[in-house]
Amino acid sequence: MAGSDTRKVINLALQGGGSHGALTWGVLDRLLEDDRLEIAEISGTSAGAMNAVVLADGYERGGRDAARAALESFWRAISRAALASPLQRSPLDRVLGRFSLDASPGYLFFEGLSRVLSPYQLNPMNVNPLRDILEKQVDFGNVNRCKAISVHVTATHVRTGRARVFSRGDVTLDAVMASACLPQLYPAVVIEDEPYWDGGYSANPALMPLVTSSASPDIVIVQINPVVRHDTPTTARDILNRVNEISFNTSLIKELRAISLMQQIVTAKGVDLGAAGRTHIHLIHTDAEVQDLSASSKMNAEWRYLRLLFERGRGWAEAWLEASFDRVGQESTFDLGAFFDDPAAAMSQPAD
């Protein structure tokens, strides 16, 4: 094993996306497997926040191997809980090997119901199996005392629409549940007498805690929500899905724009902006591979499907390590200028 002084230190930014967070699980598993890397800080939203706290808890208990085991245990628990869910694939989808829930009677029933009734009417007792799983799986004391990895969790303040970032000392079960609180499904999570919804509406995920970090200039974004869609949506469901994707990516794109402008100022004016001006951006994703994932499949937590996403995520990370590892710590491997000039082209190309 390489000595700690030879490892490259990175910070991670993890997006949310329901069960598609298993893609991120795969990425994290591969990164933790590589002892040339050291993870210093993680900023996560929704499913990204869950992956972050599970990883930090496991790491505090037993290092990277324990973190990998904790992540697998968490996603297995998610899958077991889903066995009792009415949201199951239709028989035809099972025969055809499709993981979409678009034809699921249970999914269609609840989808229609959620458009006319609020969660305060549908779920007045605020039953949430995810909360029970996290409470059993994660020791938040470990998360907050972990010195090796700092975690930042983002939720959206309902009354102002602003992001609130919960960092070391404040990362609680409520904070993570607030970060994953979709308002169509669950009542707002109240923290310190203030209501919070899913952090994806305001920061998916928040980059500024990582930009200002002294631990590393390198931010590796694990993106599981497609920025670009190659086809124009025409069905009601696909249109709503695209609206949500745009909404959940807008905050990330704005932060990337701010970083790009800061870098341009440093280059053109020679202004010292501290850590913000020296940020290296990296992106782990494969845009083409998320085009086929339907919105409803974010609610599918079958173990077979989660493992498929896990392996896909590991493949993303493997490709990124092969193409970009040598440049980590030296420069960005994701060209922000090219991205803002032509997002479709930039997202379709691997790192040079």
C-alpha cells in the first residue's frame, strides 16, 4: 500500500437521484478501493447525502474497507425494505428485463394520487422507511467526529428557498432526511422550528464548502442527473421528468459558472482569490449511459437493479481513473469553458 504522503487528496460532490444513487455507490466503492486516493471532504444532497454519511460512519469505524462494507449494507437494507413496497415492476417489464415502473399499477396509482393530495393528507403520520434504515445503519456521532472525512449535507429552506448546508457537528438524521425530502411525498422536515425540503432544489450538491476547503483543490463531482437530453420529451411524464432534471441541475450549473468566472479572473488579471481561484474540477459521469434510465426507475430498489447501477458506477470511476488520475492535483480534467460553450459536446466527451 502506498504511504499516505503519496496519496492524492480529493473532495467529492455527490448528487441526489433516488435509487440512482446506487450509481454513486459504485463510484465510491471503486474510489475507496484505490489506495492512491484519499477523500477529505464530501458534499452531498439527497441520495448523495445518504451515501456520504454512510461512508463517513464506516470510515470512522474501520477505514476504507469498513466504508465499502457499510455502503453495501445500506443499499442491501434499501432493497430489503422495497420488497414490501407496492411500487413493483409490472409482469411484462420483468419478462422484458425493463426496470422502469412506468407500467406499475402501484406506481401509477400513487403518482396520480400525489397530484391531487398532499403528503400531509396522504401520510399524516409521516411514515418513512428510509428514516428507519438510516437510523439503524448510521451512527451520526461517528459522522460528526470523523477527522479523516468531513461531510456537508444540503437541504432547502422552504420559506426562503435558500440552501442550508449542515456541516461537522450539525450532520444529523433530521438533516439528511431534510436533504432527501421530496415535497410531493413527505411533509417538510422541521429543524430548529424551520421547514426544509430536498436540497436538490437549491444545491445539488453544494460546491462552495469544497471550493473554500483547504484540504484539497480537487473537486470530483459524481453526476447522476443528465444535464443534456438528446430527445425532446413529448409525453406528460417525460416533460415533468425533464423539468425536474433541469431544476435539480440549475444550482450546480450556477456554481460551476461562478467557479469558471473566478478562474478567468485569476488567469486574466492575476488576482489572488485564494483556494477559490485554484480549484480543479473533475466530473465522473457517462452521459450516454443515463439517457435510458426512466424517472420512475428512481423508485425501483430491487437488488438486481441496484447491483446493475452499482457496476455501471464502478465502470464510470474506472474510466475516470484511467483517463484522469495523473492530472489530479495539477489541473482540472473537466473543461468548464467547453462545457458552457457547448454542453452537449462537453458532456459526451471523456476527459482528455
